[in-house]
Amino acid sequence: MERAKAQLMFKLAFSKRNWGAKYDRLEHYKRFDNLKIIIKELEKNKWLLMKNKPNYTGISLNPEYKKEIIEFIEKHIPEIRGWIK
């Protein structure tokens, strides 16, 4: 489960550059098993920001915890160490 969390956050941080007010639709992450559980746990840690729009739910990484998020991602996916700035 921790690796899946890291993969989701990596996609947001590296591919999408979703920090702060840049939101991506939650429906783009359907490939993740246990997506609801992952989202709930990341939101509980305050690492994930959620924005409910009329047509979709948007997610973004919380820039207040950028250092901790990057450390978590690199711990669980060591092959991408140094990719996220």
C-alpha cells in the first residue's frame, strides 16, 4: 500500500507537477487499487488537497509538506531519487 501511495504522489509531483492550486481529476487515477483508501490516508496526513467541483473531484499535493512528500516517495521508489525538485 505504501508503494502505491508513493506512485500516486510521484505521478502528481513529477508528471503533472500538481502542487498547491494545480488540481488534477481524481478519475485519472482509476488504475490504482484501493484508491479510496490511499486518498483517505494521504488526506489524513494533510499531504493531499481535495477540491470538489460540480463535475469532478480534483486532487493536488500540499506544498506545505513538500520535503516530507519527496522523502516518502524516494524511500518507497528509490530508483527515482533526485527526479522531483
